[in-house]
Amino acid sequence: MKKIIKISLTTVTAVLIFGLFSFVSFQTKPWPVPAGDNTKVSPVKSSPATIEEGKTLYVKNCQACHGKMGLGDGPKAKLLESSAGDFSGKAFQSQTDGSIFFKTEKGRGDMPAYKGKVEDTDLWKIIVFMRTFKK
């Protein structure tokens, strides 16, 4: 009986460690952005009006997963296989606008592609709003 329990605990521990390793590996997988896209400059300038428009678009298209403050804690985030990310952190905020635009437009994994779903100008407005998320 003890041997069965020991094997079961060992198996459970191994599965948990493998699952954690897989989760961490997936989360840290690089998301390369082509040089031409990385250097794109937003045609939308930050202003109180564009921030407000971006916020409205963000609430409609992004908040369910990424959360009200961009922390990746929206109500749908729990259903995702990967992290929704933290837009307030240095890792996100240090990206170029072009990089964020590329990732939002193309999508990957749980992140849907917004090309054809949201107008380019509106994606840029969302990025302007996302720049307000700072720790």
C-alpha cells in the first residue's frame, strides 16, 4: 500500500514539475517582430482625446482578457492557456509601438489576430491608451 502511494505521489510530482516547466517555457518563448514592423511609427499622436478613444476601444476589444488596468487579470484570463501579460511592466512598455501593433494585428496562440477586425487607426489608438499603464 505504501509503495502505491509513493509511486502515485512521485508521478503527481513529476507531472506537476513537467506542467510548470512547460508553462514557464511557453511564457518565455520569444515573439520576434520583423525589423520593418518593429520600426513602424504610430500615425496617431497621444492626446487626451486619443487616449479616451483608445480606452473605449480597449474596453470593447481587450479588457476581457487583459484586465481594466492591463495587468492580464481580466475575467477571461483564467480560461487562457497562456498568460495575458502585464502591460504596465517594463518588458511591455519598452517595446516599440510598431512591435505592439504587429503583435496585436497578427496574434499568436490565445491572442487573436485583430487584422480585419479592428481598423488600423483604432489599433494605434489602443496602443496610445496602453501606454498609460505604468507601474
